[in-house]
Amino acid sequence: MDRQARRVWRADAPGVTISVAKPLLPPASALLPYLERIDAARWYSNGGPLVREFEARLAKRLGVSEREIVLVSNATQGLALSLQAVDLPPGTLCMMPAWSFAASAHAAVLAGLVPYFVDVDEASWSLTPELAEHWLRRAPGRVGAVMPVAPFGRPLDGPAWERFRRENDCWVAIDAAAAFDGLRASECPSVVSLHATKLLGVGEGAFVVARDGALIDAIRTRANFGFLGNREAAMKATNAKLSEYAAAVGLAGLDRWDETRAAFARVANEYVRALDPVPNVQLQQGYGREWVSTTANVVLPEGRLEPLEDAFEEVGIGTRRWWGDGLAAHLAFVSSPRAPTPVTQRLAATVIGLPCWSDLPNEMIARVAEVVAEVCV
Ligand SMILES: Cc1ncc(COP(=O)(O)O)c(C=O)c1O
């Protein structure tokens, strides 16, 4: 088994005393009133009353109209649909940061595009419009779309990406999978995951939001077999709808969102406090101070990642290199074009995800920080 595969994260894995993640969705008692509504309505999917209510409540939170948001089955499908909606010729390049999760590239391939990997900005860990413009001019083919990624929930500059889209005549679909907390809606579609490991987890699910009702209509149609009010498939499409049961979990999750956010903010603030005295170790920029996430990532000094993993393993602390060596390293994408990615490679060799869950006790955070300090100072 390789080093990565050995890193455990399940709470019940043998020898683990502090797991890296321990998702907590609303309990059965909080779901019951919603489940009873499903029983009464006998409406289980296909844009039922709970899905519509969930969309309406999300729209209100994000300050958009109900026509500007659509729930889908997961973020991978949401991203693919956000790219497909503009009908780019097959084989067109979709630029994206190499520092991301496999789903970003899978979504481009699902949409008939070819991922084109470029590097990220060292401070923000993300592809900026300036970097995208630089690589647009040096691309090995026509770039029809860009998929910036909000790394681990750090929000992106929506207006800057709107400008990039206008000035470069290039489609932009934002992978905001983990960015529920910091998200600001823009004209460019943003896709937020509702996977169990995310802030507003429903199990499997996602939403796409854009200040562009026509675009969201198109995504809604393509998530429902391409049907336009009848049973005729009018375009290339799929089935990516969210069920009423998932919406029930989402509504119960919104009912307790303030507590969930406060719990993750407490964890983040505790990490900020505990790691502040450790020189050369930095939490991700903005984490805890500007936005919260279900992952707590730190940059270590060079050469300390594997020794820290070994030290954690010895004392039963789970960790994850959430994005491994980045997209360009995946076997599935070996034939995709790529620019040099030195920053991504440096991040892959120095960034590690620490234990992070809503009820992670402060003493455990202190213990994690102690081991980090022992290995890195
Ligand atoms: C950056 C990024 N994009 C996309 C996804 C895919 O989300 P989903 O599991 O909802 O398909 C994830 C999942 O963690 C992710 O981290």
C-alpha cells in the first residue's frame, strides 16, 4: 500500500484516535417533519415541493432570484452542465488550475472538452484572471472555457472573473465545491457541492447559481433529459436531478446553519490560535478569519510533510493530502495539455489537511498543533 492509501480518515479505523474528518448531517429527528411532508405529498423527485423550497431558501441567502439557482445531483454533474450549457465544439480546451480535485477535470471531459492544466497563484492557491490571461495567449489550442477553483472554500473574485469573460470572450464556470460559506453569486455560474463532507451536506447533491436566469434554465433542462415542458429530448442532456429526500436533509441543514457555521468557526479559530506560535507553518490564507470550511489545510516547511505524516500516524492522528499531487498527476488525464506547474508541485509537497470536524474538541486541536510543532520547529 502506498503512503497516501495508508492515511486513514475513518473515525473507526484501527489505531486512530483523532480522525481527519467526521461529517455530521442533521439527525433523524430534524428530518422527520420534512420526511412526513414527502409521505403526504407522495412526490419524491422531479422538482417536488421540498426541492423548490430548498432552492428558494438558498436563493434568498445568496441574494438571487429563484430562477437563478438550480439543485443538481452532485457538483461534478453541475460543473459538466455549466460547461455543456454553452455548446462549445468537442475537443475545445477548458483551462483549469492543476491544484484541484479530480472532479474538476472529470467535469470538463464529461462536457466533451479537454482539460488544460495551468499553475496557481502562490498566495491564494487559485487560478487568477491575470494568470488565465497569460496562459490563454500561450495555449496549445483554442481555449473556450476556464474553470477557476475556489481552493478548499476560499472564495474567488466573481466580478474579476465576469470581466475576464467579457474581455476574452471565454466561458467561465467556477468550481466552488467547498465554498458554501464565502460564496458571492456572479454572472458566471458557481457550483457548490452538498456532499456529506461539505459544510451543508445532504449526502450527494449540489447547486449551481448564476445571475443569469436563462443559463440556469438551460442547466435545469439539461439536468432533466433535455425536456422542454414535454417528453421530447430537445438537446444532449442527462439526469442530474436532486431527490426530495436529499432536499429534506438540505432544509434541515439550513435550519441549523448558524450553529454549523459557528462550530466550524470555533475549530478554525482554535487552529489559528494553536498554530500561531509555530513559525514556518501557515494555515491557508483567510481560513477562519474570512471564511470557514470542513478542511483545515496548512503549509509546512519543505521536507516536513512525510515526517509529519509519520508522526501523526504513530500517535493515531488522521490526515489527508486532499488533492494529492494535483490534476496533472492523475492517470486519467495524462494526455491533457499542461503548462509548467511549479507552484502546484510545491503546494502538493508542503500542504496537508489536519483533522477538521464540527465537534472536534479544543484539546484535540491543541494535541494536533503540538505534534506539528514537534516536527516542524
Ligand atoms: C474542488 C472540487 N470540485 C468538485 C468536487 C466534486 O463534488 P461532488 O462530490 O459534489 O461531485 C469536489 C469534491 O470534493 C471538490 O473538492
